Amino acid sequence: MPSDDTSSNGLLKVGIIGTIIVALCCFTPILVILFGAVGLAAVVGYLDLVLFPALGIFILLTIYALWRKNARSSAS
């Protein structure tokens, strides 16, 4: 069973990697080019409905992991 410190580090890694990937997809035309290349250009209009909430969720996940890691280190 993983310890709380290992769990916090994993949660932090997932939050940071997810935030970076979603931010790249939000602020660069990576998905627009990819969807256009595979013939799914009609989906591009709906990307904002998925990407902005996902960005918010990953940012909140990162903040929670940092808060949890800070709380664990201050309790020790």
C-alpha cells in the first residue's frame, strides 16, 4: 500500500502533467490541426466546452496536491 507521501507526489504529478497538456491544447492550435487532419473539423467548435472545465479541474487538482503535501510536511 503506498504511503501518503507517495500518493501526494503522484497526485501532484498527475495535476501538473494534466494542466500542461490541457493548457497546450487550449492555447495552441494542436487539437485544431489534428482534428482537421483526420477529418473531424466539425468537432472543433465544441472543444472549449471540454477543455476549459478540464483545465480548471487539473489546476484545482494541482492546488489540492500542493496543499496536501504542505499539510503533511508541516504536521511532521
